[in-house]
Amino acid sequence: MKVKIISRSTDDFTRERSQDLQKVFRNYDPNLRSQEKGVEYTRALNAAKLEKIFARPFVGAMDGHIDAVSCMTKNPNHLKGIFSGSMDGDIRLWDLANRRTVCQFPGHQGAVRGLTVSTDGQTLVSCGTDCTVRLWNVPDYRNKSSSDSAGNAVVPIAVYVWKHAFWGVDHQWGGNLFATVGAQVDIWDHNRSEPVNTFKWGNDTVMAVRFNPGEPDLFATSSSDRSIILFDLRMSSPARKLIMKTRCNSLSWNPMEPMNFTAANEDTNCYSYDARKLDEAKCVHGDHVSAVMDVDYSPTGREFVTGSYDRTVRIFNYNGDHSKEIYHTKRMQRVFCVKYSCDGTYVISGSDDTNLRLWKAKASEQLGVLLPRERRKQEYLDAVKDRYKHLPEVKRIVRHRHLPKPIYKAATLRRTMIEAERRKDQRRRAHSAPGSMPVKPFRKRRIIKEEE
């Protein structure tokens, strides 16, 4: 007699390891899943709430300076290294991974006002109020432990004494030139003890300088006469000048769109401009309640970080009117300088309380190595939140930020003042002859004139 049996291969239903996930076949026909939108909305709501619960942006503080941190710069060749200069003349190289000092660069007799590193990462340039420019060899600390090299002092390879105090310095991208600013703009070469070129437009002090990452011969400065000036090394005189109603403290070019730059202004706002069209700001970034002291773009060019006199650090989208993150601690005082890490994962701030602080660029991001499954889940939750971000409940949770009481009160007062000024302008316009008071766009109100 012939017997037939039903058999199946064990390979079809047996997992290779007990931790492996079985493959599940899903039918995505919307007729079969009528509650899918409701389920996704609930997931978006829960993801937004969990993001707030797990938002722990502060990583740690790095102490060692004995005076306020006045400037910082990144080393383009070392991912975990950052240089900081303080008001007492001390310069330090920090290891971000261990949050310790690697070595010190003593020599300045006054406040260090500017730091920059050459594109090859071999030379550090510093300048300050003691009228000197100092060049240093950057030590190779990647194979040393922080405890072995902490406290090591480095001797400058060159010291150039000049006529006036310096307020800032920046290095040309891919070249041997660097620019210092103070009473005038000076262009230096590594191997020359005197400037190779000098620019001047007006008699006021120049506060900040930044070279364009896309066009190495182009750079921008901000001055105490409330102006932003564009220079070209191929020309003998400055190219264009923009005069605003208040002074800009710092500038930063967008590394992915190098025709655009953002200026940190004294009037609590940041202004993004297109260098080809300076008569109107591309975007006005608000939310700070005191002067913005520094600004720096992420390597992706999609967001930038600002530090303010109101003791907070904020992160903005490159085209966003309002900040998407605000970082603050009880101990942190006025923030003078901020920087993104070279990989865009962290934000470093230097403040008046002598500390550098390390923050996560994404407040709720999980540190460490993520499994592929965890990464895919996080990407899915981010996509769901983005799909339902316009709905009131999700929008309310995503936008909510806890503010210290002084900043909350100052923001409320500032909104009241802006509203009163708007009503006053409306009444003045209503009682004037038609056409005698043309409406000026918000992006042009803080601009006085443009000169060439």
C-alpha cells in the first residue's frame, strides 16, 4: 500500500539563530487596513512625547580656563580636537572624547581674540589685544593619551608684532594666507613678518572676518560702524558694503551654499544674506532676547548654532524663522562663542564662566552604536512625525520648549514691545496721506543702505 504524507522543509520556518526576526509578509492594501492613519497618528504623537522625555542634550563641561572663553576654532583634520582661547591669554587644545586638555599654548599677554587653523591642520594662528600674531605647530595627539600630554606647553614657531590690537583672524581655505582684523584688515602670509596686503573702508574697528569656503579669494567682515563689507583679494579695494541699524558681532558662511552667509546681530536677531543681493535679507532668525554673540554652520549647511548674551545656545534651520532647539543650564553665563563639531554631531559652547560645554546637536539622539533595526525604527518615527507635524496636538508637543524664567519674561516683554511698535506704525500710517509712508518689508527694515 502506498502512503502519502504531508511534509515541509524545516528551513522554511526555522530561524538560524534565536535572536533572528522572522520575515513577515504584509499586505498594504488600504481597504484591508482602514485604521492605518489613526495608528500612524498615534505613533507620531507617542514619538513626539518620547522625544521630549529622552531629550538630554547636555553631555559634559570642560573646565581649565581661569577667565572667560573668548574664541574657539576647529581642526579640520582632527575630528575630536578643538582649540579655545580665553581673556587671560591662555590657549588650550581639548580632546572632546575624553573632555580633557591635551596641551596649552602660552605666550599672549592679553586677551586672545582670534583663533584659526590652516586647511591642512598643521598650523594654528592666534591673535589678541597684545598686538601680536603667533603661529604654532599643532601637535599630533591622536596616538597619545590625554593624561600623558595634559599640561604640555608648546612654543610658537613665529611671533609677529604689529601696530594695533587684533579682534579676529581667519585662514584662507586651501591657501597660505590668513586675515586679521582690528583697526584695519591685514592679509598675512605664513612666511612673512609683515602683512602682504591691507584693506580699509572707514575708521571704525573691524570685529570679525570669515573667508568664503567656495571662493578662497572672497571674505566678509563686520565692523563697529554697523557695516558688513565684502572683500576680494584680487581687487585693490573692498567690493561692497552693507550698513545696518545695529552692529553684527560675527559671521558664518554656509559651507554647502557658499554664496549665502548669516550674521549675528546686536538686535537679538540673525540675518541670512545672499552675497549677490545684499539689499534684502533672505531670512530673519529670531527668538533670542539679547545680543547674539556668535554663529556657526553645521557641516551639512542645513542648520546653524548661535550663542547669545542671554545665556542660551539655540539651533536654527538655515531657512527657519524660529529656533528648533534651545540649550541652557543654571551655571552657564553669557555665551561668547559656539562651534559645531566637524561631523555635525555635537555643539560646543564657550561662555563667561570659564567653561566649554559639549551638547548633542539632536537633543534626544541616542549615543553609541545603533543596530540597523534601531536606526530604521528611528527613521520611521521621524518620517511619521514629519507627516503629521501640522496637526495641532503634534505641533504643540514638538514646538514646546522649557525656558528659564528670566528669558521667558524677557521674551514676553519683547513681544509686547514689538506689538506696540506695530500698532503705533499702523496708527501713524492711518493718519498720513495715502502713499506718503510706503510699507517696508520686514527683511529690509534693519538695512540702511548698500554701497559699492
